[in-house]
Amino acid sequence: MVLAAIIVVGLALTSTARRGLNATISAIEAQKSLQRRWGMTSCQRAILPAAQSLFDVSDRTTRRQRGKKTAFPAVLEDRVMLGDQTFDLLVADEDAKANLNAIYDASDIQTCERALSRLTGPLESRSVQLTPERASTNQQSAKKSRASASKLEDPNSEIDSSPDSIAPAFRSWGEVFDLVQLHRLAGDDRQLAKMTRQLSLFGTGRLNVFRAKDETILAVCSAVVREGLAQRVLSKVRETSLGEVRLVLDQTVTNEIDRRDLQKLLGDSSNSFSIWIEVSSKSVRQQRLAIQAPNEIGITQTTEFSFE
């Protein structure tokens, strides 16, 4: 009887110890999870609102060192340690990237595919899967023009007078890339932050040519004009001391329609910024993308995406 009692007590103590250990492990994981969320939120709230000032300082430093012959940096990187967790920060000027929504609306889906091929590597291009939520405004305008011509020929025909949708055709990277395929090819979601350094779905849609890289300017201009004229626009941007894109285009593009269309795609300032935050430890890796940009009526809003 005594031996049986000892065995029962031993089993009870073992079970209690196991439950206590599991509770301790769960408490530690909950603490680390809270620390990750708190750290990511703190980095976002401290850095993203100050992004404009950070890039202004970076511009002045670059101008003193290299002049205006090359693009000012459009991406700033840093790393923060919090306990045993590492926070990698990637702050970017979204208006210094090729905006796929703007390119799509100025042209068509084939032009978007060419821009993606130009600004991403061969690995990333294998995961491209464009699924726009609407037709481009360029295609809608062509459709209305054909309808108007048909109306003149046939007074009984109807013209679709519904207003153009102002919602972006691509609202997330899942509508541009097959993220499952990308994960399979790259091994994890970290590749998405790297491959979108020159690509954006957010912001004003006007490319800040003084921070954009050469190939980004060419990709955007090629949505409107031929490669040769796009090269001349790029050369003028890099060589000129002019501070306004309008003046650059006036001296470079003679066709009034092309000049007007390029003025919609090119700019010389930025109002939209983003921050990629990746937190990693021995067992966990999480990512967050936050974008701060003005909406259609000029109110600054923040949009967040999480990747685990």
C-alpha cells in the first residue's frame, strides 16, 4: 500500500510539474510575442512620421558629397536589438518607386508586366500574377471613345456614362505576385521586401525623379513614350539644375499629349513613405509593412500589412 501511494504521489507530482513547465513556457512565449508587437509598433510610430525629415537630411548629405548627377537614396536601413530579438528596418520613399497602379492606368497590363520584368530579377518574375480589380482608365477612355463614335453612327445606341472607378486596380502585393509561389521559390516572405524596393502600389502615383533610380524612371516613362525619348528625359533629369519636372519635360518632350501624360506620372517631391519591419529571433520571424500616404482628399492615412 505504501509503495502504491508513493507511485501515485510521484505521478501526481510529475503531472503537476509538467503543467507548471508548460505554463511557464507559454508565459515566456506570450511575453516575447508582446515584446515583438510592442517593438514593431514602437518602431513604426517613432520612425514613419519622421520619414520626410530623414530623407530631406539624406538628400542634403548626398548633394554635398555627389551633387545631383545620381539619384538621392530612396531607401534607408537600420537595425535595432531588443533583448534576443532583432528588428531590421527598411524605410522607403514610396513616391520614388514605379507605381504599378499609375503605369497600369496610363497604359495596360502588358506594360505593367514589362515594368515588373525590368525592375525585378528572373526569380521574382516567375511569380508575377497580375489580377487587377478593374480595367485601366486608359482602356475605359478608349471604350468610351468607341461608344461615342458608335452613338454618332447610331443614335439609338447607348453610352455607358457611369463614372470611372477611383479605387486602385492593385490594392495589395497578392494581386501582383503569387505569394505562395514566391515563398516556394525564395524560401520565405523576406524576398517581397527586397523585390519591391523599386515598385509600389501606394502613394501619389507621381514618381519623384530626383530619388528614383535610372531604371525606375525609364520603366515609368516607357509607359507613355518610346525608349529613346525616355532615355532623353532621364539624361535631362540627371544633367539639369532645374528643380521642377515640368521645366525638364518642356525642354525634352515636344508632343503636347505625351508631355501632359508624363506630367501625371513624374514629379519632384514626395508625400508617401513606408517602413518594412522584420523581427527575428531563434525560432520566430515576423514582418510588417506600414505605408503612410495621403488619400484622394489629401488626408494622411496609414495602411498596414502583416506577414508571418
